[in-house]
Amino acid sequence: MGRVATTILLSMVFLIQSLSGCFGDDQQTTDYDGPIDLIVYYAVTNGTIQKSVNNGNNGPTTGVEINFDLATTTSSAGAIVTIFLDPDDGTSKIEQDVGESGAEINYEYMTHGMFEAKVGAIDDEENTHEIMVKIRIDERIEYTANNVNNENVMTFNATNDCSDGLPQLDRISITSEVENPGAVFGLGGTSEVSWSLVNPDEVTVSSNTATIGDGQTESWDTTSRDAMPGDWSLIVDVEGDSVTINQVVEMLYLEGSETPPSPRP
């Protein structure tokens, strides 16, 4: 039994060590014995990027701003002169001179992903210390198309911008509302509508149909858990009266997988 238990324990250790990349374990300071006392405050560790598309025109993108406060970080070897941040989204590492710009770094994430941000400090003796903070960034796209009487295709990219591409999305959630606004003088007819959600392999993973009467609205909700990276298509095919399409696509990561906030007391 002793050998079996030891084998199981070692297997678990190797498994845990293999879960690296953008979804790895937080790097805490318990194994650090250098002179820097690294104290980092961050009130927010997740958020949602907001995008919009109106009749084929892209609206502004609202990113997610994350603040890292290192003002109370000290070093027994000298003064803290530089703080830095590697956002893990493919952009360059940010280094900031504390004397010129202060001891806070603000960064705005503009793409979705589960990021392992590395934040740290350097003293005037070139001692360096850093920790890792998991940042969860989801994305929401609001889409509108008017006077649609044929095939309408909304495309979106489910590939995250994490440096090693892991983890992938937990799910893609969609709400599509189609309205047959009706004719001004009551001479309108019905609209035959079909929905299809197509993955990057051009496989339809979900679909629906509806007959929408004059002045009526139909909604379709669907969620895909097999959220493979790549370009997806949400297709609404319309026959009959022209319709108005309003839909929301959300690309979501696992809630609670981010590092808990650590706000300044």
C-alpha cells in the first residue's frame, strides 16, 4: 500500500506541474529570499471587452483597464527604481521609472483571454522580484442589421491572445432576436428565418428555424461548450419580409479562474 500511495502522489505532482502556460499556478513570494518585499495591490482581475457592429460598421471597442499598485513595495538593499508588467497578451513588457511616473501601472486589455500577468519591481542594486496574477478577460459583441431579406453572416474570432493559447474559451453564448417590423399600411407578410452557428471547421453546431408574422419578434438562444479557436459564423437566413436583427455574442472563460482581487486596505 505504501508503494501504491507513493506512486499516486508522484503522479499527481507531475500532473500539477504539467498545467503550465496561461492557466498555471500563481507565483507567490513564499520561495523568494531576496531583499525585495514585493507588495502589489489590484482591485480588479476580470472584465469584459465591449464591441459593437451596426449594419456592417464596427463601433468603438471598450477595453478592460487593470491597475497594479506597488507603492508600498520596498527593498532592504536599496530604493525601488523600476516597476514592470508583462501583460501576457503579446504586447511588449512595460517598464516604468518610479521616480518619473510613480509606482502604479495601468494597463488596458483589448483582447479576450485568460492571461498570466507578471508584475514586479527592481531596486537600485538590480535585484528583481515578480509575481504572477491571472487576469480573466471576456468579450461581448452587440450586433445590429436592418432591412435584411437574405443571408446575413456575422463572423467573430474565438482565438484568445494569451501567449501560449491556453486555456481556450469555456463557452460561446449567443442571443439572437429577429423582428419583422411590419408594413406601414398593413400589407406586410411573414418572414421565414433560419439560424446556424458554424464553427471554424465549417460544421454547424447549432441551428433553429421560425416563421415570424407581421409585427412579431422571435428570439434564439444557444451556447457552445466546444468553443474551438478560430473564426466562427452566426448565419441568419431570411426569406419573405425584411427583418431587423439584434444579437449578442459573448466569449466567456471559466468564472473564478482569475486571481482573487487584492485591493489596498
